[in-house]
Amino acid sequence: MRYSLLVISQEAEDANISDEMMEWGRAAFDAYGKSLDAAGVLISADILQPVSASTTVTVRDSALRVQDGPFADTKERLNGTFVIEVPDLDAAIAWAEQCPAAQYGAVEIRPSAIIFRDGAWRGQE
Amino acid sequence: MARPGMTAAGAHDAAAAGAATDAARDTARARAESVARESYGRLLALIAAPGGDIPSAEDALADAFLEALTRWPAAGIPGNPEGWLLTVARNRLRDRWKSTAVRRTVPLDPTVLFGLSGSLDPPAPLSLDDVDPDEIPDKRLELLFVCAHPAIDPGIRTPLMLQTVLGFDAARIAVAFSLPESTMAQRLVRAKRRIRDARIPFTVPGLSELSGRLPAVLEAIYGAYAIDWQGVAGPSVRESLAAESLYLATVLAALLPREPEVLGLAALLSFSLSRAPARAAPDGSTIALDDQDPARWDRELIRQGEMLLRRAHGFDRIGRFQVEAAIESVHCDRARSGETDRPALLALYGALVRIAPTLGARVALAATVGAVEGSAAGLAALDSVAVLPGADGFQPAWATRAHLLAQAGRVRDARVAYQRAIALCADAGIRSRLQEQCALIGAA
């Protein structure tokens, strides 16, 4: 079963992060990425740029609308994703618990519904 | 009792019977209903466990019960009805999987894209195929842990248990929870989809996690019993829910015999149910504990409670349900000794408030302080409870206050407190008892 662990937190700039915290974060995420990898559950891991760099696309009545900024403008934002392949929700919760962001933000677990693989959209394994 | 399987089956009963005689049909029907009652949760848990798909398992089981009503009258009732039902349900599931397997590569299904549905591929049915219908394993414990999983909304856990493990239909659960049937049905459907789509595993947590996960299971079972005391449903539904919660606790105690709080909960429910025969007045109203005739209490259930509580205490790990059971045990001991040991209650309520400081426990402690140390001490204890959130709308707090004020001779204050308690009381029997007590204080 594939799950996305969505890292929801304040952005570094808003959170006034000290150098020590930044150093801790770098080391913690490095270790987290390596342990996901070593366990063989990691599909992909991305830490995202701030929402100031994001662009939101909508199409309404065939008209393309491109807007600067995130879809929902809130204090806490989607700042990273970890896509993992694990047997069930308990395993996903265990990995989310290990994520450093769980300690200062939140990690939302979203099961994948369908996956594009080998040229077609497919259901979960 | 209405089981979902039987509800669906009953609707088609007449058409299905064919040439069978009425008598054979009635026998088959009675047998199917009794199997449904005893085995519904066991069969559902087993069928749903491999893929975590409760809705499909419910459908397959409903089909199997329907087929039983069609076939049993003519062919005779099979020697192993449970195994028969399991095999039919398993075949139904396999048919479904075959037909969905065609869609293995899916064209983009709009319901998925819009977040309306989850996984499209069927889960591997392998482990269900390995099950010998003659030796049906018990997966109900796993199902209980699924229902009380931390990813499931606490408010739907008890209804989910009542439906999946005990086979209550949504209509009956809705009555017990004072909700419209459609609302309850929708919440149950959502919870079951969530279990399937997020893939909540059918497993009993390992020892290291068990202590963290077990309280939610106990809480949900206790929830079925606690409905009893909130005056939200008719007495008959309330009594049957309390009996079903005792049944669940007993199943759990048999499956986890080394967990003292499980034994404590089963003991608590045994004691409480033992008083059910004495609780209802001839007019259907509720009789308060101290006014009940102990001769009408069920001795067998009291013995069962004592036995469970002794076993729980043997593990020397005290917990909320064990203390509550000990309190119930003191009350039940009035059947033997003729009086209630108030000092023992005082010590136990003190312990309960330390472990689980609920409003109910605090008010009960204050009432017992009043009974043992006098009304002034009781009122002082109650004053410290009154400032807590929710206390102002808590009927027992006002009833206790009224009672203590009347004892202290503060007639006018007592009347005001009685009026407040009466206004908050949802149970007709308790309300009329409060009205009587209120009327008596002027005369004294």
C-alpha cells in the first residue's frame, strides 16, 4: 500500500528557526531519509520550496487560471512529501512518527488511490 | 435480535422458500437466525480480515444467509452451519474479485479522482482460502482493535463494534445513540470505508503497544454499557445493549485472560447487569440503587463478577475498571450483609477519582463523603466539583447537592437544587423520585 506522508508545518522563515534548530533539522531529516531508504519503503522524498515559489493552476470553464501562491493560504503549509510503500496504516503511522516534522508540525498520512505505472493508471497492489 | 445478515435475508424469505413446507422453512429460518446470532461477528471478522474490506464482507455474508434460507428448508440444515456459511460467503467474495480483476488497469475513474473512493484492486484473498471451515478461527479480537483504532473517530467506535462484532443494524444503534437512522448509517459506512481505504490492519497489537491500544477497546465496550445510564433510549434497548457489552467483555476476557483491566471491565459489567431485574419498577420507571430489593439481584452474575475481580486483582496491576468493579461489588454485597459498607465505598471512590477523575466519579465521592462524614463535609466536597466544566449541567451533581442540603436542614436551598436536578433529568422514573423527595422536605 502506497501512502504519502505530507509534512505540514510553518515555513522556516515564519518560524524564526535558530541555527542550532536548523542544524538539528538537517541531521534529523538526513537520518530519516536514510532509514526509510534502508528499510526499502521509500518511493520518493521531497522537501519543498516555500509557498512564495509555488504556483496554483485551476481550469474553470476551459479557462486556465494560473495564480501565484499556494492553493489554501494558511499559516501551516505543505512543506514536504515522503511517498512510501508499506503493508498497512499502522506501518505508515510508525514511519510518520519517526519523521522529524511530527515534533514541530504535523504529518498527514494520505493513502494513494491510484498510481501511474508502466504507462497506465493502476489501482493499489 | 436483528442482524444485518438476517435483515437482508428476511426480505427475500418468502420468494426464496420455493416448494419447501412452511415447517421446514421455519426450522431453517430459526436455525439460520441462531447461527447469525452466535456467529455473525466471528464470520464477519474472518471474512473481512484478509483485505480489511468490511463492506464487501457484509455483503458476502448477507448473501450467504440468504442462500441458507433458500437451501436449508429443502436440503436440510448442514452439520456445520457456520462452515457452510463461510464457504458460501467465501465463494461470493471470489466471484466479486474475479469480476473486478478485469478492471486491473483502470481508466481514470472519476470517483477516485474526486476522492470519493479508494483502492480499486481487490486485496489478495489468500489467507481466507487457507481457512478450514470445520475449524473457524476467531478474528473478533482483531476486529475489536480495528473498530477502536486511533485512526477511527472515537465517537463511532462503539457503534462500529455493535454493528460489526454483534451484528446490530444501524436503525437499532441509531435509537441507542439518539441519532437519526440515516445519520448513523452514513457514519458507519464512512468508518468502514476508511478502514478499507486507509488499510487499517486486522491485527492485535504486540505487547509493547497493547497497553496503549487496549484502553480504547475497553472504552468502546464500556460505551455500549454506559448508554444505559444516560437515559437516551427505552429501557429494553438499554438493557440489551448492557447485556451485549457484557458479552463483548467476556469474549475479550477469554481472548486476553492475562489483562487485569479486561477482567475488571467484565466484572464491572457482570455486577451491574446482576441488578437489572431489580432496576425497573412495575410501571417501567427506574429504581435507584439504594431503593432496590437485593433479593431480585442475579446471584449467578454477582458470583461471576466476584470471580473475575479476584482473578484481576491477582495480577496486582490496578486500573479504573477494576476499581469501578470493586465499587459495584461493595454495592452488590448488600444482598449478603443487608447493608452498604460506606467506608469501603469512600476509600474506593477516592481511588477512582485519583485514577480516573471523571465528573461522575467526583460526584459519587462527594455523595459518599456526605453519607460517611456528614452533610457539611459532603457539601464541601461537592463545592470543589461544582466549579469544574460541565458540572452545572450534570444532573447527579444537583441531585446529590439537593439531598445533602435537605439533610443539613437547608430547606429552601434544597428545593432550588431539586428543581435544577429535575429539569436536567432525562429518565422519567428518576425524575418522579426526585419530585417525591423534593415534596417531602417541606413536611419534615
